[in-house]
Amino acid sequence: MDEAVIRANIEQLRVAHRDLDAAIDALLLQGGADQLRLARMKRQKLRIRDEIVILEDQLFPDIIA
């Protein structure tokens, strides 16, 4: 995959991650938040973070010397 495409994907995922973080915070501020919805959003946020890490590893592979 081209480096520019990987960087663009990473940026899109970071935006989605920030949006989810804001949505989670808003849900918590409401009080009486739906715990199932909150848990799903947190799992989705973690999946996005994992995707970001995988893509970043493609850009900067760990080289053990």
C-alpha cells in the first residue's frame, strides 16, 4: 500500500477516534447513560486504535538490531 494512502487512512481513523471520544464524553455527561451503548462505543474506539497501530507499523516497522 502506498505511504500516502496509509497516512490518509490513519488520519481518517484518528478523526473517527476523536469523534467517538467526544460522543462517549457527551453520553457520560448526560447521566443515566445506556451502558450497553457506551460499552459498544468504547469497543469500537479500541478497534479503531488497533487499526491505527497496525497502519503505523506499516509505515515505521520495528527493526530489531
